[in-house]
Amino acid sequence: MKEIRAFSAPGKALLAGGYLVLDPKYESFVVALSARMHAVVSSSQIPTNNRELIVQVKSSQFNNNEWNYSVSKGQGFIPKEKDGKSNPFIEYTISNVCSYFFDIESFDNHITIEIYSDAEYHSTENSTIMSNKYKSFHFHKKNIQDVPKTGLGSSAGLVTVLTTALSSVFLKNLDVSDSKYQHIIHSLAQISHCQAQGKIGSGFDVAAATYGSIIYRRFPPEIISQLPQLSVDNVEKYHVTLKDTVDKCDWKMTASPTNLPKGFKLIMGDVNTGSETVKLVQKVNKWYADNEPQSLDIFNCINENNMKIIQLCQKLDLLSKADPLYYSHLLESLHNGSTDDFKELKEFKVAFSTIRKTFRLITKESGADIEPAIQTQLLDNCMQIDGVLTGVVPGAGGFDAISLIAAETTDIESATVGLETFANVSWMKLKQAECGIMEENPQHYLDLHVTN
Ligand SMILES: Nc1ncnc2c1ncn2[C@@H]1O[C@H](COP(=O)(O)OP(=O)(O)O)[C@@H](O)[C@H]1O
Ligand SMILES: C[C@@](O)(CCOP(=O)(O)OP(=O)(O)O)CC(=O)O
């Protein structure tokens, strides 16, 4: 009998903690976003002589892209694509999930996974909308690697949701709301994502895809770097080390659920030019090493303000319950220019402006365009808009995007329409996600038809 299940995972914005998050001594604030990556998985058992798996991954939104893999222990769980096509994010995910579960006695060996990604992950130019009563997706004429990204973490979302979908074939009782399974999904996805990227980043994107909005402290990079290379000759060794890493190892990380305070929302503006995170990180690392110990003081100053933001979010949320009247006045102040009358809001603004000031200092000293002048101007202008409290360049910064924190009642589109100052920004149809990885109804992806 054919089994069908569906899952989805959210995108991310690193609101506080860019660069510092790479070091396990600092915590960061990651907001999970309503743009999600989806996987619909169906599996069945077909007769074979060996324990070979057939895994077909379809991403029909992108020029009908599809990858057809055969995977077996004899090939070291290294997937072989029928036509030699490659997608490292899919391949490492298949390798790790298969290696982790391969001692399970019986499992479905014919697996089809359909990937869908929400509109906000990519430029929607020249795309066709296909929808049904429940979902709506953009279909492109280009292959996945040729459609411009917006920077919400498509590969992290893909790897996390694919890890979940594949694991569900081996674990029929997989429950994504159970922390035991979330840990397995998160660990396998972090490992696969790092291997596919060829570097061990901070992993905040995979953590948000799994756990939702979080206060995040990264795992030590050695957890992943100590894994042996997966090859035909060391299948057993890889399997044992992987099992230990996922099941026994202390990942020494934090991923505590958090949220923007009640009555506030995150607004993301796509600036449409793009930056290269790897190059920015290299420049900042060089600047840091060349300028110790002052660079440590600068990072500590950013950290103090990051922590302030995390504490203020918690404080505001408590206040919304403890003193609803005061809180409603506080929210109103965002629309009548009196935010400075409320010390919590004043402190919130000061924390962000200090972080921005410090980012500008690093920009000047390192040559890494974290908050380039054009973004400074844009953010300053945004802060004049009715309802907007503050703003920052998220993640690595650069020319990619801006994040604003505003009253839920802010209408950013109307406030900026037709204004030259905001001509280069497109406001993304996004909000904070309600949760990390979640199970979806597979019926909701059926009968998609053209709607534009
Ligand atoms: N919907 C999708 N279907 C198939 N592969 C995808 C999809 N989205 C992302 N990917 C994979 O992730 C890659 C982009 O990863 P990356 O450059 O790290 O971008 P991002 O910063 O969005 O994570 C794509 O080239 C592709 O291999
Ligand atoms: C600099 C960083 O700390 C944050 C980068 O955040 P972005 O959200 O800009 O990331 P990408 O999607 O990978 O480009 C690097 C890291 O944490 O890996």
C-alpha cells in the first residue's frame, strides 16, 4: 500500500546576532518566517533482490526539475543519479538519512518526494501561479539554480523538510512535535547542510527551520568536523559515528522558543541586489584577528545589545499580560510619535541603533559592507514611517534585505507607495512563522491549477 505524508519548514531572518552567532559563546535571535519549504512524500515496497532504494525527488516549480537516485549500502549510501544530474543538498540528505536508519529491518524502498517552495524564497519574475483551495506556488521556466533567491534560507528549509520526509519512511510513527524526533531531524539536517555547503556555518537557518523562532547558541563545529568522509570503504564506520553523533553526543547548543512581543510584527524588505555572505564573513574574520583585543570589545558591545533585545522581547510580552492598559498605550505610541515616553521602547530603539552604529564601524574598518551607506539611509527613512519602531540589516547584512520591527497595525505598503525613497524595496508578504517543522495534509497539494 502507498503511504503519503507531507511536511513543511519555515525560512529565517537573523534579527540579532550576525557574525557573533558563528562563535558558541554568543546567543542570537532568529525569527522563523511564514515562507515555508514543503515536501510531500509517498512510498511503497517494490520487490528487489538487494536492499536498494529508489528515491525520486521532484521540484516541478523549477522547469520540472527532478532527480532520480538509486541508493544502496554497497554504494556507500552515495546516491547515483540516473542522468548524472546533481543537487548536493538532496544527495547529502539522502546519504545521511539512509546511513542513520539503515539497520532498520524493513522499509519502503520506492520513495517519491515532491518539493514545493513558497513564493517569497525566490524572485517571482516571469512565473506562473498555480493554486488550489489551500496552497499557492509560483512555477518558473528556469532551473532551480538559475532563479534568483531572496535570502530566506531555501537550502536549509529544503534539507530540513527533506530529512523529515525521508525519515518518515523509516519511522512510521514519526511525530514532528516530539522533541526526540526534532533532535534527530535537526542533527541530520545540520550535518547534511554543512556537508553540501562544504563549510560548517553557524546553522541558525537549519535550527529555525526545525524549531521555529528561537534564541540560538550554535553547536561546536567539531561535532560535525569529526565525522569521517562517507565512502564505499567506510560505510560501517560512518554509520556508527553518525549514530553516536546524533543519539549520544551532547550538541551543547541552545534553541529556546521565542517570539516578537504581542502587537508587534516583523517586516522584511527585499532590496534586490544581493551580497555574498562567505566573502563578508572572511573580511570580518580578518578584521577581527587584525584588531584584537579591541575587536573583542566591539563584539561584546554588540552582544550586550543583542541580549538586551532578547530580554526586552520577553519583558514586553510579560507586560502585555500583566498590564494590558499600559501596553495598549505603548502600542498606540508607535502611531502617534510618542515611543520615547515608554522606556521599554526607548531601550529597544537604543539597542538596535547601537548595534547598527557598531556594524557601521566594522563596515568602515573591515571593508565588509555590513551596513553600507545606502542601507543606512533606507533604514533611517523607514524609521520615520508611521508604526515602525526600529530596523536593522538582518544576518550578514549587505545589500540583500532590511528587517523592520513595527506595530502589527502598520500598513507599510500604503505608507511607501509611489515614494522615490522606497523605490528599490519590495515589501515581502511575510510574517513570523507559528512553528518550525510541521506536518501538513498531503491532500492540500493536489490539483494545483493555473490562476494568473
Ligand atoms: N525548491 C527547491 N528545489 C530543489 N532544490 C532547491 C530548492 N530550493 C533550494 N534548493 C537547493 O538549494 C540551493 C540554494 O542554496 P543556497 O545557495 O545555500 O541558497 P540559500 O541561501 O537560499 O539557502 C539551490 O541551488 C538548490 O540546489
Ligand atoms: C554572518 C552569519 O553570521 C549570518 C549570515 O546570515 P544570512 O541570513 O545573511 O545568511 P545566508 O542566508 O547564509 O546568506 C554567517 C552564519 O551565521 O553562518
